[in-house]
Amino acid sequence: MILPYNDAKLKQISIPDAAQEISEYAFYGCTNLEQVDLGTESRLKGIFEYAFAYSGMKELPMLKELEEIGKYAFYEAKIDK
């Protein structure tokens, strides 16, 4: 599980393939976070409430294994793709 990590200076992060969940508020308010890299073998199954809310994330990754996206997970993010 990826736990909350609120760092306004964070610009990019790589989520390990073994991670299965991104917890509530994990990257909430990381306004400079534009790129989230997921491996081709990603086992991510859940992105929970407000995980990327108010982040600078620009692209929403598409994952085969993803089962749950929490309420407001991408609220006010800068997603354009």
C-alpha cells in the first residue's frame, strides 16, 4: 500500500509493480506532481478517496487489474488525458 506522502515539491513518482493500493490522501495537494509512472506488470487494484486530489497529475493511467477508484480520487487534478 502506498501511504500518504504530501510533498508539494514532488514532480514525479514511480509506483512499484507490487503495490496493490494507493491509500486515501496519498498524494493529496501535491500540486507539482505531474507524472505517475506505473510498470507494465502493475498489480494496482485500488486508488482510494482523494488519493490524487488537488495534484498536478495530467494523465490518468489505464490499468487492467484496477477494481476500485475511490470517491474524489482525482478531484481537481489537472488531468487532460
